[in-house]
Amino acid sequence: MPVLATGSLGDFVLTLAEEPALFLPQWSEEILREVRRTQFEKLGWPEHLSDFWQKQCRECFPEAMVEDYERSAEYARNHFVAGREHRTVSVESDFSQCDN
């Protein structure tokens, strides 16, 4: 379940993004659609409440919208895989040093 879809937890997380911000939220249209679907289907929110939530997110955090999501996701996936492979090599190196 998307954290943003939940009432109080989502509000708390977004409060941390207000000035002075502890982090900068980022989402795509796809993420906001998933949040809306979860609010309706799993949490039983009325349509007007979900619409209000979406409007507030877009108005309060306009810089959070990621337009080129697919390219960003591919970059993040490749970066993660490269980092994971690097750590695996490091761990294997450490274990081989312990065996000697």
C-alpha cells in the first residue's frame, strides 16, 4: 500500500517535506493514480476527499512531479544494480581475506 495513500501517515510524511524541508518528495502521474486507486479500493475514501488530496499535493508540491519517469526509473534501476554488484564483489573480497 502506498504510504501517501494512508491518512495520518501520509500527512506526516508530507509534513516533513514542508519548509524547512527534511526531504523533497517526488512522484509521477502513475504514482498519483496508484495512490488514488488505493484510497478508493482499499481504504474506502470518498471521491471528493481523494480529489481534494490530489489537488493539495499538486498545489503544495508542484516541484515533486517527475515528468520523465521512465528514463529516471531506468537510470535508478541501473544505478542500483551497479551498486549492488559492487557491494557483492566487496563482500566476496572480504570473505576471501578471512579465509587466508
